[in-house]
Amino acid sequence: MFRQFFLKEENMLVAIILNSMVIFALYFPSLENEKWLEGVDHFFIFIFLVEALVKIHTYGWGKYWQSSWNRFDFIIVLGSLPTLLTGILPVPDTSLLIVLRLFRLLRLVRFL
């Protein structure tokens, strides 16, 4: 059941849409200091990391890496990981990483 949740594309598309809404909300001036939104954003980063790990475990690295969408997601997940450290370590501006993560919305194109 756990594995099936992460392998079902529709579930991950809902997560992508919700995470994109959180990312947009983080950059509204009136919500700028909302730490709970950052926590929700970190939760989604964790979800996408688990998705990648479940797929790698299920399909094996070779088969996982054959898919250009998986490579695309993996790069975005790796690029997102420094965002998790912003509350712990001094991390340079992560704005570019946030924009990169919004490219995940391109996965929706597959369903059009």
C-alpha cells in the first residue's frame, strides 16, 4: 500500500499541484513570514524524495534512470534538498531552486 501510493502517478500529480500552490503562497508579501508554509513545503520535498527512493527500489537504478521524467524529477529533488537546510545552516539564496521546483508542473503535460 505504501509503495503503491508513491507509484501511482495521479497521487504524485496532486502533490505537485499542492506543493506549487504552497510555493506560490510563500512568495506573497503578506505571507512572507509564515513558518508553517515552509514546514509544509519541506514536507512535500520529503514526499518527492521518498517517491524517487521508492521508484529506485522498485525498478532498480538502471530502469529508473532510463525514463527522462525520472531523471528530471531526480535532479529537481536533489536541487531541492538544500532548501531543507535553510533553518539549520546558513544557505545562500534558494530562489533559483524554488523556480526549478516549479518546473515539476511540466509532469502535468503528460496527462493532456
